[in-house]
Amino acid sequence: MSNYKLLGVGTNAKTIKGDGSEYLTAILYMTPYKVMVDGKSFNSCAMAEQASCIDACLYTAGRGKFSNVQSARQRKAQWFYKDRQGFMEQLIDDIDRFQIYCMKRDIQPCVRLNGTTDIRWELIKVDGQNIFELFPNVQFYDYTKIANRKCKDIPNYHLTWSYSNANADYAKLLDKALEQGMNAAVVFRSNFIQVKPKAWHTWKGYPVIDGDQDDLRFLDPRGGHIVALYAKGDAKKDTSGFVQEV
């Protein structure tokens, strides 16, 4: 497979489970939360402090714990804030080549732009169009902590809201996120599906589905569901309220 300057393909354990004969996922990983560019601080995850998920961020999971991987992600984030036009041109080129690769093999191309960030890509325009409009045949999907993102009318972009109970005000956004048509991802310290009998697969009154089988969230039942995820990386030690007990 061709190398991409911004996208990673086959680098996420959960997307590999979904990368069979039907779907292939490419992910953009950058430094989450704050990055310094020319002495200025830029925040790529606006709700990180309110959700108190900084220490438990998946940024440290898997290959993300290695310093060379973190440095590469930091360089991408700095490029994004320092040279937006050049960054977007490269991103478009990467997605275009990835789409061609998939189409030749009769595979659905899927892209996660916020592998470890929470950027409102719907607001970034290139020649008057956002990235989703530029690639209508690509399935985009992400997790977000911004409950009021106006994306439900974008046909090829699927969002799953990320829950945290570390902050009472943030936790109250659960209903708003579900009202926006999203499901809510909840990180549990233990494997919820294995621990709870099937008849008890509900949480806060909402039906629970297993989010660890694959990462193809756009295939989940529509809205009103809890997507149970098992804590990974530093999240296993989290005591902030971001990680929930089963």
C-alpha cells in the first residue's frame, strides 16, 4: 500500500478488525489538546479540560506511547496550525490516493480525521467546500466531545459522542448528544459486555452495544445507544471519572 504523509492505514488494532474485504480505514493522528506553534498555544480538543480526559487520552494507547510516534503527531499538528492551506492540500492528496486504492479493490474507503483530536472539520473549507463534500464517496467517522456539532445532515460523516463523568456539567450533555442523533461512547474499566449478562446490557436506561469488536461506528444502530469501550493505555489507571466502573 502506498505511504501517506498524513494518514495511517492499518495502524489501529480496532480498525484492523474492520479492515476486511468490505471496509478499510485511514486515520489522521495529531497531538491532542494543546500544541505550541511559533510561541502560540493551539488547542485541538476544546472539551478536554471540561471532560477531564487529558491524562486518560487514547493518545498514549498502543503505538502512541512511543516518543517517535508522538513527535510525528506533533509535527502534523504544527503543520495544521502553521500552514493550513498546505496541510489541507496534502490531506486531500492522501485521501484521493487512498480512495483510488480502495476503489480498485472494491473496498469502501473510510477515514477518521480525529484519531486523537476533536477538530470541527465541517467548518474548514477548501474552495468553498469542506472535506466531506470534496469526497462524497468516502465514509468519514469520528468520536467527539462536542455535543452540539451540527453534522447530522452530512450524509457521509458519522459522529459518536464521548462520555465522561469527571465533570457534572459535561456529564449532563449526554442527553443533548443523543438528541443530536449520536450514540455515546463510554469507557469502562472492565469489559462491560463480558461482565454483564446479556439481559442487563443497558446503562443509564440506554441499550449498550460492544464498541471493541471493530471501530466502524457508522455501522452501529442509529442514535440512543451506549457504545461500551474497554479502557486502554493510561486510561486503565484513570480515577478522574472519565473511566466508568461496570
